[in-house]
Amino acid sequence: MMSFIKRTVVSLLSLVFVVALAGYWLQDDLQIYREDLIYYGLCHIKLVGWSMFWALVIGVPAGTVLSRPRFAGFAEKIIQIFNVGNAIPTMAVLALALVLFGIGDVPAILALVLASLLPIVRNTYEGLVRTSPALLEAAKGVGMTPNQSLFKVELPNAIPIIIGGVRTALAINVGTAPLSFIIGGDSLGGLIFPGIYLNNQGQLLLGALATALLALFLDSLVALFGHVMLRRRGLA
């Protein structure tokens, strides 16, 4: 517990230092684009929030179902279907979403869901199939049904691996979200891409740094949430 707290404190202090340094270095640009930074930052969080919500709603149950014994022979092949968002270039996924749903946040969320699915499905599957046979036998020995064993034994023990997948998916999601600007989705890409087009280095760096800091902050929140869950179950 103390080592986790120390790591968390160090991470937060490092984040504060980077924010302070960036604020000093880009103070003029921060003053000019402050309202845009707040607006696009909140829009970015909304895109990430909705897309991660749907990625979790789809990914965790899918990984759970594929971990069941009856899918053992072809689970890996099915998991590759969820790799579509990573195997196909992001721009192609965005273009396809644009054709299907038009311009705006909806196609952007769809593309982000596809990009985030694989780590969640894969880690949920791996976390469950790696459950110790001794634990499964013990659960069966005390009279647990398969569903009780899943929810009371397998899923709790798979939490660290599932959280790892969520953190990976979140990093991909936050880093990909700026591309939604290309298809009309509001995100921090609203600072990054105009900065590129206009060769405005300050605007570009402000958007890029905000994206990186947001990714670090959200990753820390997920790590903290996972640690709290493990502590409650006596696993940390």
C-alpha cells in the first residue's frame, strides 16, 4: 500500500511539475487559446468517456464469453475480429465511420470504440482463462455453480489483468481522439491540426501537451481505481 501511495504521489508531483513548466513556457499561447483549450479539452473527455464506456460494455462481456470452455477451440480466431480497429489504419476507420454516420461525434466515437476494443477483450479473456485450476476446484468443492464461480472467483482474480487492458485501451483512445477533428468531431485536434496547417508551433504544442497530460491523468485514475478494488478484496 505504501509503495503504491509513493508511486502515486511521485506521479502527481511529476504531472504538476510538467503542467507548471508547460504553463510557463507556453504562457502567451495559453492566454490566447485558453477558452479553446477548455472547450476542446472537455469535448475530448466526452469522446473518450463515451467510447470507453461502449468499449467496456462490449469488450468485457465478449472476453468473458470467449473464456468459457465451449469456445476454447476457436476463441483466438474470434478475438481477431476485435482487432479490426487496430489492423486497419485509423484514417480508414474514420473514413468508413464518416460514410456510415456522417460528420460529427458519432462516427468519431465509433472509430474510437473499434480502436479500444482489442486490449479489453484480450485481457479479459486472458485474465479469466489463467485462473488457477486449484481455485476453480475449490469453488466447485464448496458447491458453487459455474456462474457463481465466474463472478465470485474468476472475475475478481482477473481484475489486475483486465485493468491493464483498460489502461492500454485508454492510452490508445486518448491519443487517437485528436484525429476525430478530421471528420468533424470536437477534440484537442481542434488545436493540433490548425496549428499544423498554420505552422503555429505554440498552438500545436498546447494541443499535444494537453492530450499527453490528459492521458497520464486518466491512466493514474484508472490505476487508482484498480488498486482500490484490489484492496477491498484483499488482493493488494
